[in-house]
Amino acid sequence: MKETANPYAGMWVTADGYIRHELLPNGRYDEARGSRQSAYQGSYTLTGDHIDYKDDTGFTADGDFRDGILYHAGMVLYREEK
């Protein structure tokens, strides 16, 4: 059975570029903050337009995709076009 493509996989960034949040197609994420690469890493699950995160230390967070924008933990992230 073929896996459904993740429509949200890719790089999401804050307007100032400080936070770079990559959603990998395998259900993992990698978040950079400023010059600190891989500041946070963990897994995520999608339920429709809602995302739940669990980082590798056990911390959890969530967010929502609305109109092509990711609203996550008080941050607003935009999809980075390749």
C-alpha cells in the first residue's frame, strides 16, 4: 500500500529567518534557531491540518496549518520555496 504524501513536508521559517523548522517526510523534524543547527529534533504526527510534536527529550507541542501558514507555539512560520 502506497503512503500518502505529506503535503506539509519541507522547510518552514519565521519571517526573520531565525527559526528554520524542517518537517521531514518520514515523520521527523529538525529545528534550527539562529546559528544553532538541530536545536530541537523529534517526531511529529499530522491529523488533518493539526500537527503534534514530541521532541527527543519528551517535550510536546502542537500547531495548526491555516491558509499555507504554520502557527506553532506562538510562532508564525512560512513555507520556504525552493
